[in-house]
Amino acid sequence: MSWNNGYVSDIEYPAGFFPEQGPAWLNFTCLLNGYQPAETGEPFTYCELGCGTGMTANVLAASNPHGRFYACDFMPAHIAEGRELAGGAGLDNLTLLENSFDDLARGAIDLPMFDFVTMYGVYGWVNEENRQLIVNFLARYLKPGGVVYLNYNAMPGWAAVHPLQNLIRNVADASVGTRAQRCEQARRVVDQLHGLRAKYFTDNDSGEMRLRLDSVRLDDVGYVAHEYMNDGWQPLYHADVARQLAGAGLDFIGSASHYRSFPGLYLAPEQQELLRQSPPAMRETVADYLSNTSFREDVYVRGAARLSPEQQAAWLGRMGLALTVPRGLVKHNIKLVTGELFEKAGLIPPVLDALAQAPRTLAELMALPAFRQETAAMLYQVAALLIGSRQACACHVRQGDGGGDAAAGRLNRAMAAAPQGHSANRVLASPVLGNGVVTSTIAQFVHRVLCEMDGGAANADAVAERVWDVMEAEGHGPRDAEGTEKIHRILEKLVPLWRQLRIL
């Protein structure tokens, strides 16, 4: 076997940020499902396996300066880019490691025990040998009560589209040239077959198939290569993953897709009844078949401790919620997985009004007049929907003077000044969220200019002129009325939110 164990290593995975890996997000998952969360009030330890270029690790380290972060990837180019960004931001609580899963699993690296271990996509992309090495790593380094996040392409939702991945990989393997060139050849073959109405595509026409075809056509070539061309790639069944992770003493506790904690948000009444009647060990499998799940975001805990209803309510009451988009831009009518609108949509505006003033604990939101006749579970559903629609984020509400904001500020400035390729998925770190907020390229330039002005009040026209000067100097332009209008909207709508989240 080659040094890369059949894993794509000759083309970089594009930079990306994934808020689901944030500590507060994962603790909210634990609490929704009645389990003890990891402690984040004190210094905690966090490890990301297969971190790519380290975008997520950098943002989380900068926005949680009291945590110690480690991020590992075996591709030198990935780690070099992550280290460059961390160095530019002066992040002394992040260590980026260029190591294989074998190095990590056998303890070749001096590492602490971890409160959190996360991995994005990796578990289903590597071969069975490396999956076992991941389990061995967790057995060695995860603390009792430690939380694990992993996601993967899942069965049965991938059953009909699995042959598409096989087609892409086999065409690429039979082609010549660089990885990117072979990937482009695979794209052309897929386009030709689909355009000629190949029976495979017409017989399997579905939302999932259309989603995957769009991904193959439009996504970055590095993403397509890593998503579809690894030798060990396979969609996984939840039950198989749970059995394997049980070898490290891990218990499945819930989904980081928070709506899955509330069957009424994604299943019909008759389906909910079947789920209730199913043995606990089979419920996730039954739910996956009922909803034809194609992607899972699983959260596991080592030695999961159940909370009493009173303890759960107390913990959840202390959990915070914050807006990540301006109040005026939040969509009230949130569509459920079933295609229906949330029946209690009238509860959303009062929550938004409160959050527009400041992040709130769930206990504070539960005290709103709109919830006098409602159960706490209904508020939790509202929170889950706002988080799932990327309009809010779970956070740990703490009192402070902003003294821990410096690292986030340095990272935000470093990302804004980096070449476009260094932060293809634009994001700003928030010490209030302990997480990041994905934003647009033009918004990040506005943030950069305001930071240069020390965040003070300035004439909007003057700011817009300066933003255009910076953008044009870096190859973005030419300036136009539409772009100037966008800058003015950012100043009016986004900047107040940035101040609330201490992004600015």
C-alpha cells in the first residue's frame, strides 16, 4: 500500500468552515438528548482529525482562546496553509500536526487527553484499516465524558446514487493527466451520459441524484476529487458505525442536525409512532429508512451520563442562542424536511426580537410572554430550527469585558488580508459564539476596512470608497453602483450584528 493508503493526496481539499464542529453546538446536541455535556467553562482540549487546510480549527481556536486545540492532517500542503494562517493570527493555542492516523493511534505524538474530537467527512472517505485506527485513537485519547462528532455519507439514501461515485472514480482511474485533469474527464463523461438520458439516470431521477449531479458539475475540483475518488470511500450504515465506535467505549447520543431530536419535525404522525415502538437500538436505523437519510452528523460520548429531567432543564436553561444574520433578514417561515411549514411559526418573531437586542439564554427566552402557554420543548424546537437554517447559533453565554477577543480579531484580519484561495469559504470568528459566521467576500472586505479604521463610526460613503480601493487593489472590480449599494447594506444591517457578536 502506498504512503497515502489510497486516499487522494495529489490535490488539495478546498478551504471550508463547518460550525457544527463548535463546542457549544455539540454540547447543545448532548443536552437536547438528555446527556451530560463536556465542560467548556474551564480550559478544555479539542482535536480535529483530517483538518484539511485548518480553517475550522483556526476559527474555533481564535473564538475559544481558553481552549487548547490540535488539528491533524497527513497532507503537507494542508498543514502548511493552516500553519500560515495560525501564525499570521498569532494563535498560540492551536497546534497543527502533519501526521497519519497510524502515527496518532499508536501514540507517536505527544498529545493530551481530549474533551472533544471531531472529523468532517473523513470517516467515510478512508479505508477500513484507517477507520479502525481512528477508533484506536479515540480509545487512547478521548477523556471519559468526551464528545465526538463525525459525519458521513449514509445509507440507505446513497443506495441509488452510489453507482455515480463508482463511475466517477473508474473514469478518473482510466484517464491520464493530473488529478484535476482526470477529474474533469470524469465530469465530462457524467455530463455526456446524463445528456443522452442514460437509463441509469432516468430510472433514478430524484432530489438526491440531482443534488449530486450539481455537485459534480459545479463544485471545486478539489472537493469532487476528495468526495468521490478515494479508494476507501463508501456510504455507511449508522448501525455499523455505532458498533465500530463502541470498541472505543463510545455511546451514540444524538445528531448534530438538531431537528432529528424532534421526530415531529421530519416524520409524519404514523411514522413517529413506528419510531416510538421500535427498540432503542434500532431507532436510528428505522429513522434513516423512513427519511431515506443520505448524510448523517453523529455525536458520540465516551461513557455517556444521563441527566435527570431537572438537570437537563437546568443545563438547557443556561445554554445561549445568538443570531448570525441580521434580524430583518431572518426567514420566519421555516420549511421542514417534510416540505411543510413549522406549525408554531408565530413563536419565532418574539424570539428574534429578543435576540436582536443581545444573545439570550434559553431560560430568558422561555420567560417571554409568547411562551407562557408553551412547553420548554417547543422553545428547543424553535432554537433547533433557527440553528439548522443557519440563522442562529448555540453559544455559552458568559459575562466578560471582551478581554478574550484579541485572538478572534487577529484571525479575522489575517483571513481578510489572505489571498482569495486561503479562505474560499469566507468566515469571521466570534468570541461570543465560540464559533464562526460565514459571510461574503465583499462583507469581509468591509470588515477589514472598518478594522483599519479601528471600528469607529465613519461616513458610509467614505467607507465604501475605501472598500473599493482595497478590493480593486486585490483584483476585485470594477466598482459599480450595485457593489456600492451592497456595501451600504452591509454597513446598515451587518455591522450592528458584528458588534453584538464582538466580531468588530
